[in-house]
Amino acid sequence: MSNATPPNSSAPITIKKYANRRLYNTASSAYVTLADLAKMVKTGEDFVVYDAKSNEEITRSVLTQIIFEQEGIEGQSLLPITFLRQLIRFYGDSVQALLPSYLEYSIDQFSGESPAMREAATRAFGHGPFSPASFSALQDMTRKNLAAFTQALGVFAPFAGAKPPAPSDTAKPEPGQASADINELRAQLSEMRRRLDSLTDKT
């Protein structure tokens, strides 16, 4: 009888990575590969990866390795070179602290709309080249996600009726550290919006 953790179990499966780069699934008591972990992600199995020697959690780096492997497969690439270059530029930038939350929010929104997006992708890619209209729809979706994310930040405003400033507005200082933090986030969002618009204009 297998002692493997059920896919929907609340407790994530523990994966240990050894010095020889081998990965060990403690639930199934078997060695696994990055491809195996990729399949687990796709089927919704949650796991955490620890360095077997130091016991340091290294889940992020292993997931990054999986993405690297997938990007190396011909025809599987998801990340455009322009996006990768821009992502590198964001490291150490003033918006670095905000970008992970925005990307997580956007991918959640994208996943929620995946049935419609799959249908749109089939129309765009299944019958000829990707049309300008289809790309425009994706641009609109990106802008809407950013606008929704900006609105979500408004929930933390000191006054319930506070309206997030337009991208061209300069955030005015308000009393209290919390208000100052919100203003800083809004300013970063405005800068991110400007960079996204600049990026899509070059495409």
C-alpha cells in the first residue's frame, strides 16, 4: 500500500535535493526528475523542496530550474526575449517590491479567464498567424489587470472613498506612515504602467 500524499492533501509533499542534484520525493520514497515535478505542478500537487544537507527551502530556485528546462524545449517557450530583458532591468529597481504582487495578481486573473483565453488562442493560433486584433486584446487585458490592481490597493486607503490617482498624477503626501506607503505604491504603479505602455509600443 502506497503512503504517497493524495494530490489534494493540504500538506505539501516534501522533496529533498541532494548534493548530486538528485531529487527525492519523501511521500513516494522515490527519486524524481524536474520533469516529474513539472507534472506535479500541472496536476495541482503542492510540494516544497529542501536542501538535504542544510535543510534550507529552495522551492523557488527549483521551480525556476523547471521553467528554464521548459523554455529550452523547442516550441514550448512562454517568455518573450523582450519580457526577459525587461524583467532583468526590474531587479534593483524601485518597482521591484511591487512587481511580484502585480505578476501574481495578473497570472491569477489570466488563469481565471483561461477557458476564454484558450478559445481566443485557438482562434488566433489555430487558423493562421497571431492577428493584431488578438494582440490588442491581450494588451487591453494587461491594462485592465493593472487598473484592477491599482483599485485593489485603494482598499488600504485611509478613507473608504479615496480614489487612486491617474497615472499622470503625482501622489500627494498624506499624514501617517500607512498613507505614505500607499502613495509610494501608487507612484510605483504609475511608473509600471508607463513602462508597460512603452514596452507594448515597441512590440
